[in-house]
Amino acid sequence: MTGWREVAQQWGRAPAVLPDPAPVDLAAGYRAMVAASAPFRAGTRYQALPDVRFRADDGVIRAPGGLLPGEHDRTLDGYFDRLETDLGQGCLLTVEQPLMTDFALWSVVRDWLARLWREVGWPSLPVVSELAVGDRITDRGGLAGEPTHDVLTWVLHGTLRVALQDGTAGPQPTLTVPAGQLAYWPGTHSYADTYADRCMLLRLRVPTDPRLAFGAVKDLLAETMQAQRDGDEVPYLPISAGTVAEPIAAIAQQLGEQVQAPELTRALRVQLGKRRSAAGLEPVPAPRWPVELTASDWIRRTAEVLPVPDPPDRTVWAVNGYGVLAAGRRGH
């Protein structure tokens, strides 16, 4: 796989279709979709990751149930054969953040991205992953709102046509992406996807809009303050008019203190170190159960370990999206 070199040359410049097989093969990607769909077959789940959504020609199906792939749908073609009988129309199944449940898939995609980031720079915000399968349907969700992400899309099966819009009055490009090809377009373009020939794809969306950084810092501040105020009552406002809202004012004062506190800088530094070790792919897979080692065991490092200084005398070892604290000379 050498497509990352060509992507690096195009990065931030212009859309392109490049010959690059996906780091995830068709069978492994489809198994990941089946696994992610399993809990959704029993009903809709809200605010859950991975997130599974199903739509047909006549709109979104909120509780698709048996229309989602199951263990009995052993191949992608077998699944589409069943949908032809059960549904009989164009459809699209998307799974957001499917890599977080499978370390092997997450790892190979992370390694591909790491090569690219060494050429163009490391992302400071999380990269969103998505697997999708669709046929005879157009998804215009990428046209909603302003574009905020650079997009990498590998087609694992079938054909994808991407109609791009850059907000200008000039001719707008359309990319035709067959299986085995990688499409890239910068964050200046909105897009609409047309799925054909039982298309399956892997998509990564890389944040490029600087306004997104504000939201990330805001969320970190909110988490820190919430942890410190755990157990406080809800700050109801006084009934009498003209009375100062002391609870709200207290939160505002605490927010100002948190912004100035060195702990925020430390938390951001550690967060970025862990994100760097994950090549931006968050959420990361859950760690496996610990293994007890003996003095005779050999250890082989399979991932980069990034030391993040944590003054005055500690270091955080960032690896696979996690941080391990080491104090004293052991951390260096």
C-alpha cells in the first residue's frame, strides 16, 4: 500500500482518486459491521458507539431490526440477496466508529494513517471512522452544513460516485471510485454519495475546521469542572426578580479559574500525546485483560511508545491511545 504518499502530495489541494487497496479487507470490514449491528437488531440505541443507521429510498428506518446483517448473513452478497427479498429497494447501512470494537482493524488503519501524518502533520482532534454498505441509493448528508473535514474513502466492493461542491460557481467535479481505489477530497468540499453495484466503503473524516478545536477544549473544561462539582445540587435560580444568580456566577468564576490553571495545559498535553499514539483514531479499542509476566518472559514492542513530559518529575507513556504514568527516572 503506497497510496498515503500520493495522498500526501494532494493533501489540502484538490480531490483525487488513487490506486490504493484499503487497509481493511472486504471480509474483515463486513464482519465488523455485523458485530456492530448485533445490539441494534433488538431496537434503536441512542448515544451509543458504534452507531448504526439504516435508510432506504423512502427515508430513514428508525428500528430496522431484521434488516440489519446478522450471523446468518455470511457474506456481503448474501446480505444484499436477502435485502432484495425483504426490502426490494435501494438502501444504505452506515456504522460510525466501527474500529473501536476490533483492535486488529483499528491497528492496521492507525498504522496507515501514521505514515500519512508523518508527511502532512498530526491531527489534534479525533478522526471519525465509518463503514458503509449501500446499493442504488444516493446519500446527500455530506451536503448539509459547511464542510469541516478532509475525507479519505476506500471502496472495498462495488462502485461509489461522489458529487463534490466547493461553493464556487465553476464546474463541480464528480469522482467515480471503483473497488480497490481511494478517493480523497479536502475540507473545502461538500459531497453527495451514490452507491452502486453493492458498494462497501471505509471512510475517515479528518477535522480541518479550526472552529472544531474550540468545542474540544470546551468539552475538556466541562468534564474537569463536572468532576470537581460531583454531588452539587442543580443550580436553580432564585424566584425573586433582580436577585443575582449566585450558583451560575460561581460556575462562571470557576470556569475562569480553570482556564488559567496549569492543570488544563497538562490535561491537553497528555490528551494530545495519547491521540498522537492513536494517529487520531478515537475512541480507541478497550484494553485487553492484564497478563501476569515472569522474569523469563520476553516482551516485543509492537507499537510506538510516545513519552509525554508531565512536570515536575513524571512522564506519561502514550501507546495505542492510552497513557501509562511513570515517575522518576523510569519514565525517561
